[in-house]
Amino acid sequence: MTSRHRRFALMDVKFGGIDLPGATVDCWDDSEGNSQWSARVVTRVGPEIDDGDLTGRTADGRSLSGHAVVADRQVGAGGRRETLVELHGTGELLGLVVDDPEPAA
């Protein structure tokens, strides 16, 4: 079972040095207590690379970065041809501050 799930927006996003519009990031701890994260980006100019460093900043100004691989690309129909790119983190998301739950009494 997962725990400590968090979802937040990431702005000023770059993936492998390529500028992208904002991303939605999900972070959680898996059933073994390991930190996991993923990011989703909707873009008209999807990155052609398969892995790289994801960087950006949160609404409160914190800088985050981590290595990710492209897990999925879904090209939408129609004139805009937007692409949903799903990235999976391959390690720690640097700069993420996690509030620890209060210890049980």
C-alpha cells in the first residue's frame, strides 16, 4: 500500500534541457517505504529523448530536480496534436521537502 501521496504543480519545467510547459508531479512512498515520483506534461512539442533530468520550481519557489525516463507518450487527435508525456522518476526528487507525520502517542 502506498503512503504519503502528494501532488503539486511544477513550473519553469525543463526535461533534458528542453523547455516544457508546466508539469503535474505525484510523489509517494511505496509499500516498502521507498520514495517514488512521476510527472505528467501536456505539450505540443514533446521531447524526443527517452530519459534526462527534469527540473522546475514549485509555486512557493523551491527548485526541484531528478532523473526521469519517458514511460508513455499519448498523442491526441485533432488540429492541436497535443501530447501527454508521462515521466517516471528513477531516483530521488532533489529539493522535495516532506513533512513527516507526527509520531504516534
